Amino acid sequence: MLIHDMEEILVNEEELRETIQKLGKQLTEDYKDKNPIVICILKGAVFFMTDIVRAMDCPLEIDFMDVSSYGDAFESSGEVKILKDLDQSVKGRHILLVEDIIDTGRTLSHIVELFKHRQAASVKIVALLDKPDRRVVSIRADYTGLQVADKFVVGYGLDYCQGYRNAPFIGVLKEEIYK
Ligand code: PRP
Ligand code: MN
Ligand code: MG
């Protein structure tokens, strides 16, 4: 069982639901007249994406981008690769980027610049988790679920070597698993 590999449960299912409902209310208010394109940054944000758009009670479109900076390694490589781009133009559109976590900030700063260059009307970020202690590039989310300490977290989309994404909670991985 996945839970046996956890040192502790950081965010349980109930806390995830509450956090996302709260973010959804704020986003509904802010985007009700904007018909935004809500963009999921694969793969980590996939579960957060499906929950956050259903917590937004307003017209919107969804799209997906696959960007990778970590690969299968434990530490960020510092290199951001676009593996799958959008299928449409974003010129003049309001963009809401959905991320599971901001760590060094490299992935998002790269994508934000890209959308500004493509002349989006606005580019904002909603991140479920934020690890401010780890920042290398200065960037902050416009909407943040929870701040977390610098521990290796997995579950609800977040992986270690592509595993644990399907855990319905967010947990801290036992050191013996990755050492
Ligand atoms: C992880 C996470 C964020 C990014 C955050 O993705 O999902 O997208 O790293 O790190 P950063 O702030 O240091 O850029 P990863 O590159 O591991 O790909 P994945 O989403 O497919 O797991
Ligand atoms: Mn990711
Ligand atoms: Mg990853």
C-alpha cells in the first residue's frame, strides 16, 4: 500500500477538498467574465486540474501542456523542456496556469514568459503547493493552496520516479525509499 511508504501525511483528502473549494470560490469571482483558458501543466497538475476547474462555477476552456524539468531525477535539472504545446492561439486570452507545486520556480517562470511573448491578455498562476524556501527564480503564484516545508512530497499528482501520483493524499516519502 502506498501509505506505508509515507513518513507522514501532509494533506489528507478532506484538507485537499477544502483547500480546492476555497481557491475555486476566489477564482470563480475573479474569472466570471473572462472565459479563461485554464492550462494544466502535465503531468503533476492533472488531478488538481480536474478538481479546480470543477470548483470554478463560470465559463472557461481547458487545455494541456507537457513540460518537464525534473525528468526522473530527485533534483531539478534546471532545464525546462516543452514536450507538448497547446493546440490553440492564446493571443488576447486570459490564461490561468495550473500547477501542483512551485519549487525552484524554473518551470513556471519559463512558461509565464512564453505566454507573455504570445501576447496573452493576462497570465496568472494557481498552485496547490508552494515551497518558498527552494526558490531559485523569483516567481510567486497569484493563488496558492498551501505552503509546505522543504521535504520530498508525493501523491495527488506529485511523483517520485513517476510513482505515487495516484495516492489520494499528499505525503512525505520515507527517506529509505529514495536513499
Ligand atoms: C514538477 C512539478 C512542477 C515542477 C516544479 O514537475 O510538477 O511542474 O516540477 O518545479 P520547479 O519549480 O523547480 O520548476 P516535473 O518536471 O517533475 O514533471 P511532472 O509534472 O511530469 O512530474
Ligand atoms: Mn510538473
Ligand atoms: Mg515530477
